[in-house]
Amino acid sequence: MPPKLKIVYWQGERYWLGKFIDHPEIMAQGESLDELEENLRDAYRELLLEDVPAVHQMKDIAL
């Protein structure tokens, strides 16, 4: 079973907005609650590099 994380969410003027309690830097929006949840899942996976294949490369870059 996949891990579960608690979110806080609210309805803005046009979109539902939300973020993870344990990772407040991960925020998303959606036109519906279902879309908000899907966008939060995608943002979580992207931020935590869950979709990076086992064989990959790393490199430091200057910002």
C-alpha cells in the first residue's frame, strides 16, 4: 500500500489549492479536489525524484 500524507487544502477564487503538511514546499492547485490531489501526487513524485530510473547520472550545476 502506498504511503499516505496529510494535506491542507482550501478553495480559492478559481481553483482548489493545497499543500502537504510534512512538505509545505510542495503546493499545487486544481479545478476540482480530485485534480488537486492528482497534481499534489505528481508534484510529490517529481520533487522526491521517485520517477528517476535506477540507471541515471548526476551533475552539479551553478545557479
